[in-house]
Amino acid sequence: QYNNWWQYVSVFILAMGLYANTFQYDYAWDDYAVIVNNQYTQKGWEALPDIFTGKVYLQGRHVYRPLTQLGFAAEVALFGNNPHVAHFTNVLLYAFCCVALLALLHLLFGAVAEWVPLSAALLFTVLPVHTEAVANIKSRDEVQMMLFGLTALYFFGLAITKGKWWPAGVAWLLFTASELSKENAITLLAVAPIMAYYLHPDVKWWVMLWWKKSRLVCLLFLFALLITL
């Protein structure tokens, strides 16, 4: 099997290098609303019960993004109001997001055309349209949502190709994390059946096989997915 570890390292370094200049930036307008002037975020660890039980991400708006706000509160608890640490975290998450995309593309197209995954991941990494999401600390919700979402799709793809349940369980956990980072993660669910159709020659047969083998697991997984939604 072709050893492509250098591709992941290259994409990671490229993403970090492209946005390394943001490490010196200060907070922007939205950052103050979500972090500096947010009484719950400023409580640090003490705010965890409020963050996960109430919609306190943005004052005056009913927005529930607890996993993203947890990251901001943790930074405040550990480093105070330090925009440089926050910017570094944003870029780091974006770099891992690009790596996750490369892994997903290798799973989908690596066997068909070796050059496609790396080329597409590099193009994604350098697209200027991502600048706002990476350079604006508040927009970590977008980056974090995509990171968990892409990783969830990767493990879902493993579940289809390997015919095992544990990757599907990991995919559900990661999708839940994506949904708790930003609610528009739900749009990624539309990609799952398309992936299943592409990766398996007879998806209906595959689903019926697992239904016959373990109906309880199927029902539990479906119930967990419905709760997430």
C-alpha cells in the first residue's frame, strides 16, 4: 500500500503556515460579544453547567453551541483573555480540518485516482474564502463543526467499507460533537447516503443484512441519531 503520510504532513504545515500571521491579531468585533463581554464565557470552568444547559453563546440571542463555547471558556480559564492563544487554536483546528478532508478523500477516491485526494485537499486549504472563518476567533464554530463533521463522515465511510458497527458509533459521536459546535452541521447528513451509495454496490442489501444480524443495534443507532437531531 502506498505510504502517503507525507501528504498529511504537507497539508497540515501548509494550513498552519498560511494563517500563521493571524497569531499576532487582537480580538475582532464578534469576538468581544462571544468571549470578552460574555459573562458566561468569562467564568471559565465554572460556566460549564450554564453552557450545556442554556443558550448562552450569544447574549440576546437563543443560540446553543456549547462545545464551541466550552473551548472559549477553557482558554479564558487557562490563559485569560489572550487573543493570540485563541488565534493559534483556530489555525490548529483548521489544519486538522484540512487533514481530515484529505483522509476522507483518500477513503472515497484514493483507489481510483491517487492524485485526486491531495490535489483537492491542497485546493481546499488555500482557498481565500476560508480566511474569515480562520482569522475570526468567533468563527471557530464553523471550523470546529467542519472538523468533527468531516471526521464523522470518514468513520461512516469506514463502517460501510469494513462492514462493522464500531466506526458507525464513532461517526455518531463525532456528528453529535459537530452539531454541538454549530447547528448547521445537520446539512452534512445529506452527504451520508450519497457516500453509502458510492462506497457500496448494494446499500439496500447491506442495510437489510445488518438488520437481520443485529436488529437491536440498528434500533439503538437509529434512536441515538433521532435524539441528536
